[in-house]
Amino acid sequence: MEKQSVIEFFDRLAPDWDAEMIRSDEVIRTILDHAGVTAGKRVLDVACGTGVLIPDYLSRGVASVTGIDISPKMAEIAREKFPKDPVRILCGDVEETDFQERFDCIVVYNAFPHFPDPERLIRRLSDLLKPGGTLTVAHGMSREKINAHHSGTASKVSIGLMGAQELAELFGRYLEVTAVVSDERMYQVVGVKAGR
């Protein structure tokens, strides 16, 4: 999977992204509860797209949200929707961006299969967490539905979503795993960085 192909794919989808979005508020609440997104936290939203979860973070009273997306068009739309603090939108590759801070919560929502090297990503994101911080990889639908969805036009920019237990084992190399959910409604693995 080539990075440029991913950028071009999501740039094409960006204008209609919000209109095509299917979401369950109940599932989002569950994901963010497991992810430890609460008042005062500093959140990094990886592959934030057009900022679909940013209102959810803000409604919980977080201290700040940093969104990053590799697609310039996705990042541009998110920036237009959230032009001022406490939201900052970056366009770039999270694996290469030099962040000047560490985060309390890092969320990868509906994006994990678009990263070609899952372990490299988890290692990198673990490094960006504060001690006691939480990393979550989550999808608002089942693994089966995600993989079926990505088998079409997205197949060239997706490696498929691994089983939750397999991802939990990967998390376990860097973090303490605190939640593993894979059912017909959602998919989520959560880990906490050691220390306080």
C-alpha cells in the first residue's frame, strides 16, 4: 500500500465524507468511555478525517484536541469546521510528525486498516502517550462489516482489520490491555501506558 494512493483515495472522498457517515451515538459513547476520554484530557485523534469525533471530545470537556490526517482535503475540511482552540488540525503522517507534547488519550477511529505496518503504528503511538495515557483502536461496526466494506474500492488502501485478540497481543508488547471488544456493533482494543 503506497502512501500517495491513500492520500489520493481520501482526498477524493473528503467532500462527501460527512454526508456518507453512518454512526451510532451509543457506540461512540462506549468507545470514548473505554478510551478514557474525560474532562481535562489532551486528545490526539489519528486519521481524524473531517473531524467526525471532535464534537464528541469537546462535549466531554477535554482540554485540547489535536487531529492529524494524511489527506490534505480531509484536514482542510476539519480545520474549517474547528478553526480555533482547543482544536488544532495537522496534515501529515502521524508516524513522521514531530509532536512537541505527549497525550492523555490517543484515538484511531475507523482508520486502522489504512496503516500498512500495524506494529510500527502501535509502537509510535505508545511513545506519544503520557504515562497512564490510553491508546484505543476502534471501529463503529463489526470486524466482518469493516473487512467487507474495504473489499471493494478501498482494497488498494486497506490491509484488512486483524482480529481483536491479535491486535490485543500487539498492544500487549507496549501497553497494558484494558478492553477488547469485537461484536456485531463495534470493534475496540484499549491499552494504558505504564506509570503515572
